[in-house]
Amino acid sequence: MAVKRLLPLLLLAFALPAHATKFVGITVHWTAPTTNTDGTPCTDLAGFDLYYGTSPSALTHEVQIANPTQTSYVFTTPFTGPTYFALTAYTTSGAESAPSNVVEWSPPATLGQPVQLP
């Protein structure tokens, strides 16, 4: 029997206060998959792996999120430079999706200025 694969997750979004005067955290949001790549309903989603690093090709850090209903994660430690993120979903049987698109976050040049993030 072939292992069903989940559809890759599509988007990571970031949130910072519009006029931050100090670092308060970065919240990464995503949309959980609802179907497998073969179009069948995703009924065995177990969680997510959030990968991040200093280069899109070197996502060397990982946060495992073992809750299939969780769709955000808050980083409370400041990043000192551009940071890249990608997400995978995994099933109860251990099958992992292809990674989402890689998204970049860069710290604002000056705290206190409006922040526009993708």
C-alpha cells in the first residue's frame, strides 16, 4: 500500500507590532493541509516541523509541533539578522510532506518604525 503524502503547506506569515519599540517576538502562522496529494481528505495529521536558519538552503534549526490543530508558533528570542523559515506536516504514520515555500524575515532597520512583512 502506498503512503499518502500531504500537500505542502503554502504560506508562512509574520507579525510584529506596527510600531515596535523593543523586540516582543515573531509569530509564524500557517495553514494546515486538509487533503493529501492524491486528493483524499487528510485524516491522520499529527503535527508540523518548523525549520529555520540563516540561509534558505541551510534551515539548520527545527521546532517540532506535535499538535495538528496548532497553526502558529511564537519565537520570543530575537533574531540578529535575516532568518528563513519553512514548514512540513507529518502524519501519525510518520510520512512528512514536502516543505512549504521558504519565507524570509529581516529585522527592521529601526525599531519604532512601521514594519511591513509578507
